[in-house]
Amino acid sequence: MEKNIAVFRGKEVRKTIHENGWWFSIIDVIEVLTGNDRPRKYWSDLKKKLISEGYSEVSEKIGQLKMIAPDGKMRLTDCANTETIFRIIQSIPSPKAEPFKRWLAKVGYERVQEIEDPELATKRTRAIYKAKGYSDDWIEKRMRGIAIREELTEEWKRRDVKQEQEYAILTAEIAKAAFGVTPGEHKQLKGLKRENLRDHMNDLELIFSMLGEAATTEITRVDDAQGFDESKTAARKGGEVAGTARKDLEKKTGKRVVSTENYLTEPESRKRLKP
């Protein structure tokens, strides 16, 4: 999912691959350009205006695609390809419109490059984290976690676990067993809304996330789990491996691993994430 987030001047814009190209969340684009705290309402009014002005083809080129929502679940949202987003931008009065167009064109071109050389996607993800101020050590852990996560999801795909909702449930099973809280509860502790939970984890939280998912991958293979139900059992077992290690550490240190640290808002968290 991390690769499905683009950043324009520090603001996240959700994107996804559809019909072999990038499609962007329209409400995210509107929020970036206008700063409006009700981007859905803004988009609803703008869409009506475009249709009334004879631009019905804009609506026809909009698709509802699943993207990660503020509650962490995959939900349908209005999306458009680069060409259609350009047309929508022309109807939004904003001083950010021109630089955003240049940024959007660059992001679209990067997709072509990534198809030819997948390693570029990894390099760009590293660069985004670096630009946000994360330390090299933290970035290394985060990238390793992404690789472990991808290995696990590929294993699930091979075992007939394919729906995004099923992935979310299995991930929650691992997290609940590893940390004693669900991903949603973990985000609440950190005061997060739409932000990616793992982007706000400290070193230990990242390490135990990796352990839980790596253990789940291995147990899934050893148990030869097939389908959602058997994969759910394997996920719980994998999470328990990390949970046992976490509890042992907490017992020896007297400190909880699950932290309220939030990279977005807490200065102390930023200090710990930087060298």
C-alpha cells in the first residue's frame, strides 16, 4: 500500500494502478489544491457544475476504485486517470494548479519507468521517507518491513486469499496477537486518522511487525494453509510468535512496546527517529 501513496508538498495523494496506469483519488487532489476541509462536498458540487457546463465526458471517465480509507479499510472512492485529473484541475481556481500539473505529469511518467525497472519504485519510496525527515536506520527497517509484507501477501495470493478485505482481516489477526491491540486501536493510541500506521511506528514496533509477518509466512508454508480460514489460523500463530517475544521484552524492561509516539505530531518521537 505504501507504493500507492504519492506526496505533493507534504500532502498525501492516494493512487492505484488501473488499466495499466495511475489513477488518483479525486478528493485527495481537491484537498491538496484547495485546502478545503470538506473535499467530498467540494467535489460533489464541482461534478454537478462540470456536467451542467456540458462536460459530461468527465463523469464518464471517473471510476470508483478501492483505496485505503481513514479507518484503515479499503473503500470505494472516485478516481480518475492523469488526463481526466488535468481536466478537473482546470476547473479549480488555485495557485497550486500549475505546479501540481507538472508534478502529476512526472508521477505518470514514473509509472512507465517503474514498469521497465521495478527497482525504481523502491528507490522512490526511500527518497520520499528521506524527504519527510526519517533517519536512514528507520528507513532501512521500514523498507525491510515492506519486503516482508510483500512476501506474505504473495504467499496469500498463491493460497487463494485474494480479496483486499481478507488481507485486512488477516493483517489484523497478526497485529492483535503480536501487539495485543488491533491496527485500528493502535492508530487511536497514536492519534492517527488517515495516516499509515507503520509510518508512525518506532523501531521496536516495526521489528515486532516484521517478526509477526515473517513468522506467519513461514507457518503458512509449513502448515500448507489453503484458503482464508486456514490462512487466518496461520496468521494468528505467526502473530503469537511476535506476541510472546514482545511480552518477554516488556517483562524484562518494564516498558510497553506499543507506543503513543507519533512522528507527525510529537517532537520526542522525531528525535528518536532521527540519528
